[in-house]
Amino acid sequence: MIQKLGEPKHASRISSEEAARYVDRAPRALIRFWLEHGRGAYFDGLYWLCDPEPFDSVLELIFNGDEEFSPSDMTVVAYTAFGDLKVWHRRRRQMNVSLLESAVFNPPASAWHDRRTGQPFSEDFSVSSLASTGRWAFGPEDHEFFAAAVARHGMLEPGEVYGFFPALQLGGAYKVENLKRVRAAEHFQILAQLDRFKLTRLTPPDPPTYPYGHVEFVRYIGQH
């Protein structure tokens, strides 16, 4: 990650005491990265490696009472400037929570198994690909929209995101002029309560219409 993207901006390294608190919640490679390089921003603030603790309550709001996903198994690794959470699950590995779409995506186990050997990749490898997802997850339109947000509202400070007002779940429009700079944890807590979250999955490829598959609804998250 350092070779490809450089050191994170606004980086804050953690203490050995804090590292010890995450021994059972995060792989060693991620903890080592926090110790040696810190948590901070990439792509001028479009993507943030974060302190998980402020977002524990967000996970609790979304997953509390769910029969399959427990918040205690999850650690928020990173978030985007508009509200996507990258989450490490100690058994299911990688998860993505979209606070803009009220949706949860957990890749199948095959995604973290080597196709040649059938053996699972190490946790360090899996969390590295999750943490460095910003390298390829953003297309030109994402960078353009973010650049427009920065030009209109200013650069994000650590702990800030751009929030839509009104929220998209309440009929708001995906427009730069509808954004405001807000505190990430507090804003995410609000978004987590606006709608019931949907668990989604990627279908098998179905060419020519869906050569890579498509995302479909599985069920609602939370208590039934």
C-alpha cells in the first residue's frame, strides 16, 4: 500500500496499548500498519483508514439482533468521504456497508480462497486487500464528484465527511450543492437509522446482459 499510494495524509499512529485492544478484532498486518504508518487519508480525503471505535455504535444500530451478523465480530477499517464503510469480520472477512444505499455486501467465501489450491488466503492478505481497496474502487466519476465537492465545500478535515441534505433515503438528490461537511461518526449514526438495511449478493455471471453477475437483494438486516 505504501509503495502504491504512499504514506496516509493526516496520519495518526496508535500506541502499543491501543494495538493490544485489537488483537482479537483485527489481523496482525492491519495492526502493524496502524503502528508503523498510522490511520489517515488517501486520494486527498476521498478514502480514510480510520479509528474503528467511533463507528462501533453505527454497526450496533445496523446489525443489532441480526441472526447471522453480530456487531461484536466486526471492525470498521475505513470509510469513504460519502458514506461507504469497509468492515473486517473476524469470520466472514470482508464486508461493505453502504450508508447511502442502506445496503450490506459480504463476498462469498470463494472470494477469499485461492482458486488454484482451494485454500483460504491468510487473514493478513485478506485485510490488506480490504484496506487498500481505494486503489481500484473509485472510477473517474467518483474522483470528479469528489473534486467538485472539495471545490464547493472545501477539503475535509480528519473525522469529517460530506453528507447529503436531505439524505438520499429521504428523497434528497445526489448533487454537489446538496452536500455539507459534517462529523463522520455522528452523521453515520443518523444514516444508520433512516432505513432498514438490505443484505445483497453478487449473482453468477449471466452473459451477455450480466457478464460479471449483478447485485441482488437477499434479505433485510436486523431483527425480524
